Amino acid sequence: MVATTLLSVVTSLLAAGAMAHPSPSDLGSGTLRRGVANPILRNDSPYDDLKAGPSAVVKVATGDYRQWYEALDAENAPRGGDVLSQTAYATSADGSSWTKRGIVFAPLAAPSWENSEACPTSMHWDGSQWILFYHGGNNSAPRAIGRATSPTGTSDFTRSGGPVLERGEPGSWDSKFVADAKAIAPWEGPDELWRLYYVGRNDAGQGQVGLATSVDGVSFTKVGSSPVLAVGPQGAWDDSDIQAFTPEWDARLEVFRAWYVAGGAVGYAWSDDGLSWSRGERNPVLSSIPGDSIQDSIDSYLDGNVYRLIYGQYDLAATPPLRGKGEAKSAASVPVPEPEPEPTPPPPPAATTAAFSVSSSGDDGDLERGGPAYPPASATPTLTETGAPILLVRRSTTPWPYVPVRVSLLRFDTSALPDDAIVTSAVLQLYTTGKSSTDNRSLRAEWYTANHWPLDAGDWSVADQGSAHSGTSLDAIETGRQVSLALQSLGGIDTRGATGIRMHVSGSDTAPSGPNEIAFAASESPTLPAPTLIVQYERAG
């Protein structure tokens, strides 16, 4: 029944081409005005120091703007050419001045299809929950589009199984991957159909825009075998690649309108059926200028009687390089009907930050095993140390026939958190005192059940799990300063008791060729700060 309904709706759409096209001059397709506050979001936090990337902005009410954006963490590369990509959250009272609230949705690591990437591109409130579309796959796997829901938009996301849209067959126009999805939900469009616009790339990497539709917002079917917006003709400003696309349904004029990024500029397009798109007569409507190179992404939303667009603003000549967000507004007002009343999402709970330090010698310590070969044999004695001023994590060789693997364990009393706390972000702070790096390994952390304390030989492990922190390269960590490790899978934080963390040097499946170790201050250090867990949380309801 679902398939039949979907087919009939798509067929009616294809037949709608006979409708009269409104004049593009009626569509407000003139030049866009840059925001005076640009850039409105910078890549200047530990979790987005590489890039504040593709985003989804929703104006909920006057004074209540919300933005979900991709946070690329330069220090935490999961593997190869990949970078940790998480969903961060920011709020604003005016849509121009934004306050970051931290990470709200972390990706699943390989072998999951997300491959440590969860890039948010489209967010929608259906009256009871937020619906997020995002892409994952990272640079080393085919990107695909996923869906997740949350009652608050800031925690408790539930994934809809695997991807809802994947790349096309070999040789097709979207054979390399699909990404950068933008949805028009039924309550935002002309009918009961979900429309999911996306950028597909072919084997050569060329991006163009496709459309998939759905009657339930979960099971999507691609429309046709060609893009609905292809690159422009040879010699045009947009003839090589389309990077991003953001569509809107204008109920007053009964047309679809869209903006897209190509060739370092923004173009405008419109359609009466959402399938056949015409380019604006005055394209491009926004071009790059020094210090404000248009790249990567675009999002749009209606604010009163003007459209606001959020785009990727780059300035790679700046120090440090800017990979953030800029905004622009439509230069002329657009006719907009009085909207039908829709359910308003509840206001986001106020965020609170709490810090927990390791305070006693029994709460932090080291366990080490070593022998003439790697890995240490199961019968190897375990050294347990809980009173030293310095903690050491290592996976090394030594000048002697001794190959040690040493782990550090930390326990924090987090019972002071409210029982109904919803943890939205967490950071582990360590003061590093020294390191050696031979094999390009990383510092990793896993959540570890706190009831294992006091520590004994059973708490040692050769495996380098990364459930709490997927890894920061030892080469990237500076000594003599405090390092902040952004944590993931925040359900590992116990709001009713203690929270445990175990740290490893990565590479459990490969013998070390030299010293790979890092030392940091323990709670017993008389002058240096103890390990600290910083938690940001909201109260349920």
C-alpha cells in the first residue's frame, strides 16, 4: 500500500509540469545581503577546531533560534584520512549572535556505516519529536544519509536503523556517495509527501542534486535516474560541481525555491513541481569576497518576510584558518501568507556545567604488564600503583627484554548530578607532563564500570577500546599544559554514582617498535591540577 501511494504521488508530480510558471522576478531572486556579524560561527572550540561545517537552523519563535552543525575535531582522527565529525548545538536570540552548547549527537565508530561521522544537515519538529537527517561514512567509506529522532534535539537520539538513502549503482550519477540531505516535511510542503533533496557524486567526484521521496519519512525512493538540478552548461559559473542545495516551499506563490553553492558562489533556482528546476536570471546572487570565501554548505529558513541563509564561510589565509559559518538575507521582502498554527517545540532546558576532580589516591592509578614478547602473557604479574604523583599510559619497547603495556584508570564521583540530568557534552582534562611517540599512536579512553574499584590485576587490559574517546594523536598533544579530550557515548556517565574511565595507548593489535607513552598529573601531585571531568547537562522536562 505504501509503495502504491508513493508511486501515485510521484506520478502526479511528474504530470504537474503543465502548470504555469510564475515569473522569476516574482520570487525575490535578487542579490543576497551579507550579514554584518559574519562570521556568525567560528571553528574555535576544542571539538570544532578544524571546521564548523554543514548546519540546520530552525527559528522556533521570536528570540529562539536553534542551530545544529557539524563539528570537525582536528585532534581526534579515527583513522587514515578521516576526521571525527560530530553534531554540535548552538542557540541564538537574534539569529546572528550564537552561543555554542556543545556536542549533542556522536557518531558510531567503524565498523558502523557512520564511520565516526555524523554531519547534521536537516532538522524538523513534528509536534512530538525532532527529526534529524545527517550523513556519515567519512572520507574512507561511501557516505550515506541517516535519520535519528530526539524529544529535545539535544540528547536521547534514536537512530532509524541503517541509512535511509545510499549511493547509486556503479556508473550512475550518484555512484560515489550521497550526502548533504535537505528535507521538506509534509507539514512544510504542498502535500503529504516527504521530499529529500541530496547531493550525489559520481565516480569522478562531481556533485549534482537528486531527489528521493517518502510517505513516512523513513523509507525513501529515488525519483528518476538523473539529477533534478545538474551542473550548468560548459562555461557557466556553476559548470563543474554543486556542493550544497537548500530548498523551500513558498505557499503564497505555490512554488519551490532553492539556493545552492557552486563555484565559490550562491545561485538561485525555482520550480513549480519540485522536480524540474529553473535557474534564476541574476545568478550568482552571492559571490565570494576576500576573507569570505563561500564553500561547502548552505541552509535556509524564513524569518518574518525575508529568507536567511547560512553558508560555509572560509578564510584559509587567516591565522588560524577560518572554516566557519556566514549568513546572508534576501534583499527584498517576499510575500508570505499567515502560517497555519503549528505545534511549538518546548524551550530547550537551561544548560548547567559541573566539574569533578579525582580527589583521592584510590580513585586514580596505573596497571602494567610486560614481558619479553608482545602482547604480555596472561600469566605475567601485574604492577598496580595508586599513590604516585604522575600517571603513565604506555605501549612501548625498552632497551631491555621487556615490552610494557600500562593503562591508567580514573574514577569520578558524579553522584552530585541530578538524577534526571541529561548529559549533553563532557570533556576530560589532563595536565600532561611528558611523552614519547615512536609509532604515530593515540591516547584513547573507554568507559569503565566504577564498581571495579579498588583496582587490582583484573582491571588491566591489552585491548585499546575507545568508547569514551576514540583517540588523540600523541604527536598532537603538547606537554606542560592541560589537554581537553572531548568525550562521546555520554551514557557512560553515571548520574547516580561514580563514573570510571580507563586509558590506553592505541594499537593493541601491533607490537610497538619503540616508546609510545604519555604522563600526566595524578591527584597526588602537590602543584599540578588533578584529572578533571567537566560535564554539561540539562534537566529532563
